[in-house]
Amino acid sequence: MGFALVPADRRHDGLMLQDSILTNFVSVTVGVTRRYGLVLSRGRMRADSTAGTAQLQVKYHNLDQPVAGLSGGNQQKIVLGKWLQTSPKVVLLDDPTRGVDLGAKLEIYQVVRKLARSGCTVLFSSSELEEYRHLCRKVLVLRRGAVRGVLSGEDINQHTLLHTMNT
């Protein structure tokens, strides 16, 4: 339906840890589209996975290795990448850089910005307040089901976010 979800807990909700990178990367596309035909085209799945992992700069040995053997940042890129294969119109990101190193964070930020520039709607939630300043043009602060503030521009900073969250 054009929606993609990158959950906060990739290990439990975003990946099949014991399965291969290939299986994880195509899991959404196989289930949602007929991209690989009625009889799955393994060659096409490999080609798409190779291209997608290269685009996201995923570091791995081969597509058949279990995704559990990847670093947290590379696992998160697989979660993001499998949804990007569906060409979503809306991407929901829940703490997309939790538990990843700085290099992977910066790479994920680039992907998120590119999505937004392409016209995709990106809804973002993070426990790291500094991420809002780096990724958002507008922030809605919600508390107990109500909008407590709308921030934009220079107002998107840790001090103003904390103040708005607590008033």
C-alpha cells in the first residue's frame, strides 16, 4: 500500500536473524509484489540484493551468510533496504539508528535525506534528540495523545525539544 516500517527493534521485529542476507533483503518484496515471478527467480533476487546492498554500503562476505553475523549498522541497513525495494510513498522510521556506530548513522542519514528529497514522506521518531536537528524540517511534539508543540528551523534543537516535551 506504499508504506514501509523500519521498527525500533531490528533484532526482533525487523530481521530473521538466522536467515541469509539474501532472504532478509527480498523478504518484503517477495511477499508484497510479483517482482520475482510466480516461480521465484533466484538470479533476479540475487541481482537486486547485490545492487541494494551496494547502494546502502552494506559490508558483508556473501549474500548467503546469516544476517546475525553482521554489525548492528549493517543489519539496520538491511532492514531499511528491504523496504526501499518496494518503492514506498511513506516511510515510518522508529529509532532508525539505535545501536549503530557513527559511520552507519551518517550513512543512514544520507539515505533518509535522499528519500525525503525524492518526494517520499518520512515520519521519524527517535530517542536521540540530536537526530531531529539533523533530519527534520518540522517536528511535532506529542504528549499523552496531544500535540504540545510544532518546531521548525532553528527551534529544532535539544533545549527547545526538551522544553516543549516537558511543558
